Amino acid sequence: MPDLLDTYIENRKRVQPTDANNYGTVHGGNVCKWMDEIGALSAMRFAGQTCVTASINQMNFEQPIPVGATAVIRSYVYDAGRTSVKARIEAFREEPRTGERKKTTESYFVFVAVDAEGKPVEVPDLTTNTERAKMLEKKGLKGQSDSEQN
């Protein structure tokens, strides 16, 4: 059975002018796309199957990411159903020279594992074998619960 930490993925993208709007900050749609891509990778690592996006929880953009900054996308699976996989996904703006980070966006995505014909397939149970994995699982479940109440 896969452990939560096996699904933890962090990726970086340098924000270019082609990623930006006329205000010099990254388009929200690009951030959503990057979060979806990294979240799907976490889900596939967990499920061992192709995973497709089923739903995206509320997505709030708390701060912009300017051209020249680095967008850091962090994802991990924190829960699973019979065929579904839940991932907590966060975006940060990172100053490339110092590594200073500020969270810009957070959301909870649900993916479904599918076979070659696109039919849902069962996923394994998620395990949490370390204190860090248990803490991340708790954060994911609490954050999902909090966002559903808003």
C-alpha cells in the first residue's frame, strides 16, 4: 500500500511574460492548470493508474505571482475512496534569489483512477507510516472540511 509521503510532489515554474496577464502577474488559469497537473501526478503515483480530474474545490487566489518569480506547486494525496483520490494542492510564490515563499493559492482536488477504456478502477488504501505523513493527512482532512463550510 502506498504511503502518503510517496505521493508528495513539489514542482517549480519560473513565471514568464507569456504566462502573465496585462498586470504582470500570472493568469489564475495557469496556476489552476499547474495545480491540476501536479495533483494528477500525486494521484497517479498513489493509484498506480491514470487519474483524471473529477472536481476542484473552491480556489482562492490570496496573492499574485509576478513575472520573474517562481511558482511552486506542492501536492500530496491525503485521502482515498473506492476509485477516488483526494489531493491537497498549494501554490506559492518564491523569490528565486532568496527562496522566500508566500502561499498564494490552496485547493482540494478529487481525481478518479481509470483504466485504458476510461472506466473507474479501484485504488489501494492510503497509509501513513510516519508522524509527518499523519500530520499532512490531518491538515488535508481539516482543510477540506474547513473549505466545504465556506
